[in-house]
Amino acid sequence: MSEWGALRIRLDALARELAKFGAVGAIGFVVNAVVFNICTHSFDLAVVRSGVIATCVAITTNYVGNRYWTYRHTDRSKRTRELTLFLLFSGIGLVIENGTLALSHYGFGLTSTLADNMAKNVVGLGLGTVFRFWSYRTWVFRALPAQEAMQTAGR
């Protein structure tokens, strides 16, 4: 196989992975935004507390979607390790996402509903998503050893 053919196969696989990750993320985004707004407006919780609750609910939704759809073909033999790393990296993403919200709301004084949603669900979630995609595919949902060997041989 030529280098261009191998590169095309790898790029096609990455594109499919990104599309699936994005679809799961879109569902997680809706869950996150709905829970955040319910917590802040119906239960009158503080914005960062609402953000953390919403992100935790979305993390649960995203784990199920990523484990059983996006990365269903990856190694499942070390489930405890996978879940521990998923929660660790999701927790870092949670801090990125809700840290952006806290900075906007408390640091810059942008306290409107629109500003809170933009800080959390656009800027914070965008930054957190980039981090999560990289960390999940690099550390959490590892390829099976045979897949790694085939990918290395194809290079």
C-alpha cells in the first residue's frame, strides 16, 4: 500500500471517529445545557454549582455513548482502568468548562443568562471538548493490540 493510501485510510478512520464523538457530544451538550438551565432557573442554584451538576450528568451520558458506540471496537479487558481514566480526564474537562463559567460570571461580572450559557456551553465546553477528545483517544479508549500492530505495519 502506498503512503498516500495508508494516510487516506487513517484520515478516513479519524473522520469517522470525530463524527461519532461529535454526535455523542451533541447529545451530551443538550443534556448539559438543559440540566444547567433547570438547576439555575428552576432550583435557583448558584451558576457554578449548576454547571458542575450539569457536567456530571453529561459525563455519564457521554461515557455510555462513547463506550458503546464511538469506541465499541476498542479494548474492553481493563474496564476499571478505562473508567478511572475516563472520570479523571472528564474531571479535568469539568474544571476547564466550569472554570470558564466562574471566570466569566464572578471574575468579569458577566452575569446574564446569555453570558452564563455562552461561557459554559460555548467557550468552556469547546475548550473542554478538545481536551477530552485528545485524552479519551490517547489514554482511555485504547486500540486493541492487534489493531495497533496493523496500524504500525501500515505506516
